[in-house]
Amino acid sequence: MAFVFIIVTLITTLSAWTFAPQFQKDGMLYPYQVWHQKKWYQLFSSSFLHADLTHLAFNMLTLYFFGPYLESILGSGLFAALYMSAAIVSSLPTLYKHKDNPNYASLGASGAVEAVIFSYILFEPLSKIYLFFIPVGIPALIFGFLYIGYSFYASNRGTGNINHDAHIGGALFGLIFTLISYPDSLSIFLSYFGY
């Protein structure tokens, strides 16, 4: 399923750029339109659209590196449920925060991808995560804490055009979904620390 989501996202995004710019515009998340005009589909469709090649490549490469491993643990059905529900749930903080702002728009799979990463952390908290600009691996659990801390900081500052609220929502949802739907994940996580 991870590869299916990657392929569908690539096709959808590239098609919107090339053949259907109106689909890109209509499929983005406009919290004002969702809240006031009931365009609920945008909560889901926006996860399959991206702003540019860097945005698309970063999300899909991350999904490529973490998705298949997580899917091998959860199974395809549970993995698909995690990804698709995270696409929607990760948008809810943005919806609430910007529901009265007709100029705000967002798009991208980041919320769903963050859910995958943070679900992965429950199973591999000490595995090393490598970032492009840091030459050494960071233990996944430490990366998770740093990432959430930065996302809260950046969200409160309100600068830039990155939807940090979706990142936070996706990360937290990934943890909660996995703990509920795969209860052994907690014991697997704790076993790394001798519990």
C-alpha cells in the first residue's frame, strides 16, 4: 500500500501541474471553504497534491523509506487505514485555526507522512534517522521530540508557508492510532528501554 500511495500521489500531483491546474486549485485545503461551504473532500484531496517538485520529492522519499517497513509490521489494511485517516485528521487543527480566513490554503501529504514516521518510532525508537544537512544519524525517538518541539515553536511564530499544525496533528495521530490499533506497539517500544 505504501507504494500505491506514492504512485497515486505522483500521478495526481504531476497531472494537476500538467493537465488540470483547476483540480490543483479545487483540491487544495481551504479551511474557509471546508467550514463555510462544506467542501469536506478537501481534507483528503489536499494530501495528494503538492506545491512543487521539492515538496513532492521530500514527502514521497520519506514515505518510501518508512512506509514499506511499517506496512510489514502493521499489514497492508492497517497501514492504509493509518495513512488515509491521518490525511484527514492531520488537517483538522488547520481547519479549526483558519476556518475564518478566506485567504489561507494548504496542500501536501506531510500530515499523513508524519503519522507514518511517528508510528515507526514506536517500533524502532533507537534506529537512526538521517537528515540531508546533518551528517550523523539521530535516534528516532530523539528526532521525534526535536521535530515536535520545533513544529510547535514554528506554528506559534506563524511564519513561512509550511503547515506545521498538520505536522503536529499527523505525528500525534500516528502515535495514538498505532497504540490503539496495535496494542503490542507499547510493549515493543518499552522493550528497547528494558521494560
